[in-house]
Amino acid sequence: MSDVALRPWAADDLETLRRANAPEMMTYLGGPETEEQLVARHERYLRLGSEGAAWMFRIVTPDHPEGVGTIGYWRHEHHGEPAFETGWAVESAYQGRGFATAALRLAVADAAHREPGTPVYAYPRVANAASNAICRKAGFTLEGEEDFEHPKGTWAASNVWVLHPPAA
Ligand SMILES: CC(C)(COP(=O)(O)OP(=O)(O)OC[C@H]1O[C@@H](n2cnc3c(N)ncnc32)[C@H](O)[C@@H]1OP(=O)(O)O)[C@@H](O)C(=O)NCCC(=O)NCCS
């Protein structure tokens, strides 16, 4: 069992985002963001949370209440169908300990509780071996491969992973 827990995104999480913005962690996410982009992202997470459009979290452990990374899910459409999309990051110093897999299981359970039956999608780049590994380990099914634009202007081949939580 893992001691990983998710803490809802809060006003003091700008620092959590700054730490997740390390160049080596942004390889498959379009490279590091500017301070201005980070502040905008932080404010967006808070706003979307209060609007019920996204649920972002700080990933914490008993030894690291300040956080080891971020995860979340947000409203999304997959080929016109209502869905959630999920995304994550675990800081380099804490990688390889199962934290991302545990956090993904918790995020998916939270989504299933919030909206039973809504599928959860993840679109890691094909080259992002660690992210594809955690999808597999958390029970997602690989549906195929598609090109996605993220960030704006950058297209890359991504895997389409889906988890269908049970209906209520
Ligand atoms: C993806 C990420 C969150 C994984 O975090 P983590 O806490 O190290 O993940 P876990 O320890 O739960 O699992 C990692 C798994 O990936 C596997 N893995 C790691 N690097 C790998 C590689 N190069 N090739 C194959 N498998 C790899 C590990 O072996 C492990 O699987 P195992 O437990 O079966 O051995 C982390 O690498 C990260 O933040 N990357 C940068 C941000 C990012 O790319 N975000 C996702 C965008 S979709």
C-alpha cells in the first residue's frame, strides 16, 4: 500500500507548479513555462476548481506534505462524447517510487465517485515511456494513437488511454 494522498489545489500551490516546471520534467509537455504562464495556470486551476470544471491536486506523502507533484482531471470531450481528461507530474527526486501510479489510481477513483460511468482519458506522447507505463499499471486500456496539439502549435503522436469506471 502506498501512503500517497491527493490534496485539492489551493492558494499556496503556485510553488508546487514552479517545482513541476523543471526542464527535464517538461520534455513531453512543450518545455518549461514562463513565470507569467505558471501564475496564469495556477489561477486557472483555482478558478476551474471553483466552477466545477477541473479538479487539480497536490500529490502528498506523509514525509512530503509540501508535495511531490501534481495530478488532476478536467471536463473534456472525446470524439464528441463527455469524458474527463487526466494529466500528471512527479518531481524528478521522487520518481520511480510508484507515486504517480498511486496518485493516478486515486484521481480516477475521485472522478468515478464524482461522476460514475464517465470515461477518463489520458494522452501521453508515444515516446513518454514512464507516463505510458503508469496508464497501463493503473488499469487503463490502450485504444490507439492520435496526433495531438499540445501546447498550442506543437503536434505530437500520442497514445489514447481510457479507463471506464463502473456506472453507479
Ligand atoms: C510520468 C511520471 C509522472 C512518472 O512518475 P513516477 O512517480 O516515477 O511513476 P511510477 O513510479 O508510479 O511509475 C513509473 C513507471 O514507469 C516506468 N518507467 C520509467 N521510465 C521508463 C522508461 N524510460 N521506459 C519504460 N518504463 C519506464 C517505471 O519502470 C515504472 O514502472 P514499474 O513500476 O513497472 O517499474 C514522471 O516521470 C513525470 O513527472 N514525468 C514528467 C512529466 C510528464 O511527462 N507528465 C505526463 C505528461 S502525459
